[in-house]
Amino acid sequence: MTAVLVLLAGGAAAGVFGSLLGLGGGVLIVPLLSLAIGLPLREAIAISLVAVIVTSSASAAVYLQRHVANLKLGMTLELFSASGALVGGLVAFLIDERVLAALFAVLLVWVALSMARRRDAAPGVTADTQPAGAIPAVAPTEGDHRAGQAPRLVPALAGAPVPATFAAAISGPGYLVRRVPAGMAGSVVAGLNSALLGVGGGIVKVPVMHLVMGVPLRTSTATSNLMMGITAVASAVIYLVRDQINPFVAGPIALGVFAGASLGSRLAHRVDVRVLRWLFVAVLLYTAVEMTLKALGR
Amino acid sequence: MNVRAAARSGPDTAWAMEAAIGRLLVAGTWIAMTLIAVGVVLTLASGVDPLAPGAVAPFDPGSIRSALVALRSEGFLWAGIVLVLALPIGRVVVAGVGFLAAGDWRLAFISAAVLLVVLASVGAAIRLEG
């Protein structure tokens, strides 16, 4: 009984802090399950992928209802991220767990550095700007747009003729997607990253879309959230068929993450996360050291 | 909502289609979380220790229904997890049908290709497992 509650609480904590700090749940769940609870790393990664899909579906739902995500761009790139995830899911069973641990340690350091370099945001960040791992708090009704709020983005399936170039076809209002092949390549890397390490891959996708492809940050974040689900599914089914998902662990973790991420998105308006962020930079670096030790077999 | 009609009848209904996909994900997520919550409660009630070496319930699609009927925790947990995995696939299917209905063959083809990649994952995993 205690173990179930520990898993629920651990998942909820990962959901809350991931949501507040803009981390995908996987960066927190994988170390929790492998280092703190002692599960084999592959099982931890598999269970983390289930949690990533839950948060992706919940957040993508809200972003789609708000027409913030670019569905056409997301579907184009997720073909490549899912392909990367397929390869990553297969490779994950060919390499030693210590290599996976070393890769995860590198990821943790990268995330910690990214968090340290991030500009401080004051409390009151709107749900539309919430990053990966956050489930936007309130889903508006369809009528919200018709009741006076001008839509911010053209819907993906508008009845207008398909634009002549593919880049134009997957662009949105106010921006033209550029360097599509680079975006596709980045998506493959994101998919590999997701499948090998049990994370959403937003840390790759968002910068690629925003900095390389010229997509606005908010749209990049929302579209990345949309893509995470099917990308994670492409590798999660491999872990599932290979009996790496224990439902007695995955269930409480997924439920906890869902509840925690929902709570975190509501707290984000009231909490000043600046101190929390620096605390987590320290925690991530400490976890990176632990993962490195695991990789070294100590 | 009729996806084909929505896609053909203009931007207003296209907005509605994105909203409809959103509603599908919301409803599916809540149903999945409810199934998992019931499974977690049953796990607590049955005293199963999820971290004990013997606490395993291998994935067997054929046994989920009987486990649900018998109110066994693993039935609800697996049903919830399978639904979680199915939701993004459902989203791609709905969007693909929408693109097809809108005459956007490129995106319809891409949607089908995404589904093929997922199918290939399942196939590759089964082949490796066998």
C-alpha cells in the first residue's frame, strides 16, 4: 500500500514541478524510478513515456481548442520524430543500460544549463505560454473565439485552397515556416532522444521550431506538446510489447503526473518560480552526478 | 461532428474540427485517468505491492476484458494505459480524415505515414520479441 502512495506522490511531485518549471515529466520521473525506487532504467523510461503521453494529450487538447498549436506543422514534423522514436526504441534494447544512464546524465546537465540560462519570468505567466510538461488550466469553449476574441491563428483545416509551396502550406498567420528539412532532421533527433531517454523531446523540438524554422515561441511550445504524444507512442509500443511496462507502477505514476501537472498549471499564476528554478538546477546537477555514477557501475 | 462536412464547409467549421479533436483528447484522457484511478484503488484494496518482484501483470490484450469483468486491478490499469496509448493515434486518424476530406492530399498522406510508422513499431517489436 505504501509503495502505491509513494508512486502516486512521486508522480504528482514530478507533475507539479515539471509544470511549474517547464520541464517534461520524464526528466524527473526517470531518475525518480531508477535512482530513488530502483527500477531498471529501461522500465523507468517505458513508464515515463506513458506519463509523457498523458501530459501531451491533456495539454494538446487545450492548445487545439485554443487554436494555438499548428496542427499541419506538427503532423509534418511528427512523421520524422515518430520515425526517430521507432529507431530509438529499437536501439534502446541493443545498448547497455549504463550507456543509457550516461546519455541521461548528459541530458540532465543540458536541461540544468538551459534552466539556468532561462530569463526569469514573473508570476502570472499565462496558460498560453506554458511550456512543455504543463497542462493549460482552462479549456475555453468554442464560443470564446466567436464572442469577440479575434482568433490568433488560422485553423489547420480551413477550407481555403492549399498554398503552392509546402512550407507555405504548413505556415501560420504572421510567419512563414523556413528550413523545413532542418526541422525534419531536428525532429528525428527529438524522437531518438524521446525513445532512448523517456522524455518528451521538447528540449530539442522547441528550439528547432522557434530558432531554426522561425515559428513563434508560443506556437512552437504548443506544437511540440502536440507532437510528443504520437512520438512517445511510436517507442512506447516497443517497450509495451517487450514487457517493460509494469501497470502497477505505470498506473499510479501516470495518475499522479496528470493530477500534479493540472495542479501545477493552476499554481503557475501564483508562484514565483525563480528560487524554485535555481533549486532545481542544483537537484538536476546532483541527479546527473548520480546517473553518471550509475553509468560507471558504482 | 461529421468530419467531412466540417472540413468542406469553411474556416468556421474547421475551427470546430480542431476543437473537436481537442474534445476527443480531453474526453479520452479523463476516461483513461478514471480507469487507472479505479485500478489504483483496487491495487490498494488488494494489497499488491507494485515494487515487489512478483508483482507483474504482463500485457495480454486478450485478458483485459476478463480482468475488467472480474474487477481485477490489472484489467483497469491496462485498459487505461492502452487508452492512453490509443489517444494520439486517434488524433492522427481524425486529423488525417479531415485533411482527406479537405482535399489536402499531402497532409492526408503524411497522416497515413505517421500511422504506418506506429504500425511498424509494433511489428518490429513483435518480430524482435518472437
